[in-house]
Amino acid sequence: MGRMTVKVCGMRDPDNIREVEALGVDWIGFIFFPKSPRFVEEGPSYLPDKAKRAGVFVDEASEKILQRALDFRLDIVQLHGKETPEQIAGLRKDLPAGTILVKAFNIANKEDLQATLPYEGIADYFLFDTKAPLAGGNGIKFNWDLLSNYTGGTPFLLSGGIGPEDAGAVRAFSHPGFAGVDLNSRFEISPAFKDPSLIRYFMDQISQ
């Protein structure tokens, strides 16, 4: 595997977005889920142009996803709810060519990995998060050893409670499908406002 993808999710403040983008992160995520404390209602006055733009949706109507994708010129659409393979296939047809589709799964035991099977060949990436009350941003890790049971062909990102102190564990984690990490609540000063120094530290550590 080449250098892992680093996604910083749940951003909103234009200056903060600029600072985080300048660190060389790959994807910056915007959460379009009204119940999230990181919900983006209005477009920030600055949107990344070097980092890819990811939009995060939870059980949203396809029309609304397509509209947000056009308004924000999203490179990535990440689906965090109970979206069906059929809905994702439909989105792929309607979104601009080259849009990356990510399907998130909440993992508590190895049986949860079975849920990925219908999405093989439909999503470009999976995202493995912690099974918890909220649809993300819980700040809790799941047991990554469970992923030794994942034998699918779709690359995945690790999510769920990854903090600056986990850089060593991320560096040591090995799986043929492991493509990157999704950072959010453990790098925050307040909801949707990230601490660039913590992200810089983490990126330095994982690249050693």
C-alpha cells in the first residue's frame, strides 16, 4: 500500500479548513446530517481546493445528496445510514463521473462485517466505524482485530475514536484492504473546530 489516506471529517470554519488543508490531508469531510453537532447548513466561505471534498449523509434522499454534491462540488459521497446497494448504484449513475462513493458500517463483532457483502462492487471504499448511539463522531474505538475477518475486495478506512495517541497503533495496523483513517472528534477544540497541531503531530507520527 502507498501512503494512507488521511481524512479529517466534520469541518465548518473557513480559516480552520484552510489550516487543516495546508497540513496536506487528503480528504476534508462536511457533515450534512442535521442531528450532528458538526452539521453544515450553509456553505463555508472557503472550501478546500487541494484536499478532496467529502460529503457525509445519513439516510438522505438521493435528490438531496445530488443537490449537495453539485452545490459543494463534492469529490466523495460518504453514506452513513441504511442506504441500500440499489440507492448507491443509482447515485453513481447520477453523480458526476469519478465521484468516489464510500459506505460506512458500524462494527461491534465479526458478524457485522457480513453487512458489507451486498455492497462489494457497488461502493469504492468502506468505512469501518464504532457501533454506538450516534451515527458517527462518538469518539470511541472498536476492536480493530475484528477486521482480520474482513476478506472483501473493497478497500476501507478506519474510523471511530482515533486520537493523536493512536498514531503508533495506526502505523502498526496491517490489512491488505487498509487504505486510510478518518479523524474527527478526538482532534477537536470544540465541535467542528479542529486543532491543526494535533493533526500535524499525528501525520508526522504515522509517516515515520
